[in-house]
Amino acid sequence: MNNVDIKKTGEKYCMNVFNRLPIAMVRGEGSYVFDADGNKYLDFVAGIAVNVLGHAHPAVAQAISEQAHQLIHASNLYWLEPQVQLAQQLVENSDFDKVFFGNSGAEANEGAVKLARRYAVYKEHPERKTVITMKNSFHGRTLLTLTATGQDKMHLGFEPLAPGFKYAQYNNLNSVLAALDDETCAIMLEPVQGEGGVYPADKEFLRALRQLCDERDILLIYDEVQTGIGRTGKLFAYQNSGVCPDIITLAKALGGGMPLGAFMAKDRVAQAFKPGDHGSTFGGNPVACAAGLAVLHEMLAKDVPAQAAATGAYIKERLNEMIAKYSCLLEVRGEGLLLGLQLSIPGADIVKKCLERGLLINCTAGTVLRFIPPLNISRKEADEFLQILTDVLTEVCA
């Protein structure tokens, strides 16, 4: 089947919920993907920040294959070695004590909210049910995580929404204080708002939230679904600020392309959960966890987060140089290889023209070009990206 055939078949049988580009991906290798017509693309989307080691990474593919030939699924009625090993690696390389594995970022975020509410009951504050999240945030598309997402446009048509959420302005402590009351059990935010336009949290804001949560004995939750596992130049984004939350959520990069999510918590928080309080049939699947182990091993053995920091700084410097040249460019934001280029015009046409030249990029919030490539891209690949983007901007913005 070619691109047209796959597109027509998909339109007939798949629900129309994705705004897909008119190409069908059939193969990936390193930082490149290939469509059904044989066209090659430099991938600066990486499955939306998922393929941190690139496509078909040998270590990840081997781990998946070996585990699939040994044990694909057995359920959480039993201990599973890859799951236990991955939990150990995550704990030993972070500031957390316990892990729960799910299948996605939305599932991880929903579990984190459950734990926060259970912790309030455990601490004899059953009245504390409300979670404060940030405006312009994104936490998922289940009904609860959709409600947690602080974007009114995403709520339309799905009412009644899940109860127990309030919204505050990102990087605005006074706004958080205004939303805070005796029913608050947690404050939840992204260290860098990805879908909202690539906005990093101010360190002073994070420190103030940490102090506030400590004073009130409420929980601080970081949604690191997009920032976690090396994306911002550290294994976890919280390590950039030194402000550690009580709960952290992960997905995307964790499985290297396999469906895998997780949330981690301090022991004093995790002990609020008892058997039966939470669960997942497929969570912590042996094959997905084997992939996660391979990802973490490569991350740590080759210091991939440091590579992301260095390459990200190089690209960010070059993008800042472009701002003086092109009138449609306003600002570069982000950390590591989670970068956003703010435009004064809609970004859809630039995404399309980059696609035509063999470059995959993404536009979020309508006017922000988001660059989230594999973390191990070479300098040559970074330069290829910059050249294609320059050519397109010259056509569109000069």
C-alpha cells in the first residue's frame, strides 16, 4: 500500500480524532523515518517526544525481541522481573522511593491524582480533594486528565467535567494562593509546558510552590510525561531547578516507543496506597519494561541527557540568530531538546513546507514551532534541520 491507499483505508475505518498529515510512516532508522512512497524525513517530532534514542535503536529492539520470546504478559498477580528491575533503576537514579507502572501519560497523571487524594485521607484530611493545576497546561485526554488540563477549549462538549480541580496562572504565585483553600490536596504542573507552547517554569516559582506545599502538608506533583528521561538535559527536569516534587509522572520517552507510563512518589506518600487502591492489567508489561530498561541503560551509560543539553544549546543559539533576520520570529523558549520557536503568524504553513523538504516538525498552540527530536541526534543532523528551516523561513517570512 502507498500513502494514498493507507490514508483512504484509514479514513474509512479509523475514528476521525487526529489531524493527520497525508503521509503514512512504514519504517524508521535513527533520526529518520520513511513513508509508504519511499520518501525520507528527518524526524524532529520523534513520535511527540517519545523516540529519544531514535527509531529502531538496536539495544531497544533487541530487548523487546528477547523479552517477547520469553514472556509477553503474565499480569500483576505475580512479580515480574523486568518491571522490578526498571523500578529499581528509576528509584536509584532519582529522589523517589516507589513506582507504579501504567501504559500512558494520561494514566500516570490520573494515578498521581488518585494518590494525592488518598494521601489526604491517610493524613486524616478527607475534606482535601481539590487539585490546583495551571492554565494553559496539558495532562491528558481521559475525562479526569482532560479536566486537569487548564484549557477551556479542550473542555467544550465533554461536560460534566470531573470535579475537584481549580486553575491558576503558570509562574504566578499570587494566582496559586488565590486558588488555594482548605480543600486543596495537591498542586500539579509541568516543569515545561509542552503542548501549551513550550513555557519553562521559573525556578523562583517552583521554590515558592515547594515551600507552600511543605507548610500546608499538601503534595507537589510534576507532570514530566514530556520532559522526563533526558529531554531537558537532565534525566528528570526537576533536577534542573533542584526543586523536587512529592510525585512525578512519566511516559513518552520511558518506553522508547513502547506504551509505558509511570508515577513515582516519596515513600511517605506512597504508603497511603494499599492493595486494591490502584491497578492496571497491562501496566508494567514485561516487554514494555524491557524496552524501558534498555532506554535507561543507554541514557546513563552514554550520558544522553548531556548530549541533549549540548545539542539543544547549539540549536537554541542558531535559532536566536534567526530572530534578527526573520520578521515572523519572536522568541525561542525551552530547555535541552524541548524547544519552541514563537511566531507572529500561524505555524501550519511552515510545518507543511518543512514536510515537503523532508523535515518533520510540529506546531503547538497555533503559533509555536516545537522541536523535539531524538536526544542523540548528531551535529550534522542538527545542521540539516537548521538549513531546511532556514530555507522555509526565507520563503515564508523574509
